[in-house]
Amino acid sequence: MTDVRNFLLTATRHLCRPALSSLSKYCNGSTPHKMRSWCCWTTFGRLECDTLYWSGELPVEAELDMTSVADGGSWGQPFRYREIAHIIIPRTFCEEHPSGGGEFTQWHHEQDIGGLSKALNSQGVDHNLLPFCVELKLY
């Protein structure tokens, strides 16, 4: 439980904006990017029945209660830390903005997972650093 909260707290503090952002060469719009981070996660219950992963921005610090991610925030619903089985934070992610006028804007973002891994190490949070992601795997 503590590792999950410390992992998320360190991640949301470190990844408060993309390290690098660039417009896709295939877009014809220029909507500014809005996303600060990206991750996916699942629970032990989901691994038992259908292996569903949720995805979205990391919770902001105010959403990290002592026992769970708060209801109605970045993750939409509450998740108890003890129920979280796996969190993946990718090195890169895309953000897309279609508009009603036929324009399409796509951003490619890079997250500083190397720096995040160092921050997690300094907090004593066990995790895996892979070339494409940082993960907290609790199974």
C-alpha cells in the first residue's frame, strides 16, 4: 500500500509536464497540448477476471489520499492502493485533438522515466526501469 502511494506521489511530482513534445508531421491543426503525463494501471480483481487496464493522466497530488486514489479525479473512480496490481508509465505517449472543422492535431510526448527512476530510488520505492517504461509490478 505504501509503495503504491509513494510511487504515485513521486511520479506525479516528477512528471508534471512532458519532457519533450512535438507536433506529428501528419496533423493539420495546431491545438496546444494539454496533457501533463500518461500511465495505465490495473487491479488484482481485474487480473483475475478480464485483464482490463485503465489509462489516463497520473493523479495530481491532491487526489492521493492515504489509502486510495480519490474518487472523481484523474482516474475517475477511487482505487485502493492495496488493490492496485500494476502501474505502467510509458516513455512516450500521443495526445490527439480532432476539431469540428476537419483539423486534427496530434502531439507526441516523451516522459522523463530515467529521472523518475532516480527519484523513485531516492525514495526507496522498488520499481522496474525498462527502455520503454517505468513499472510498479506487485504480483
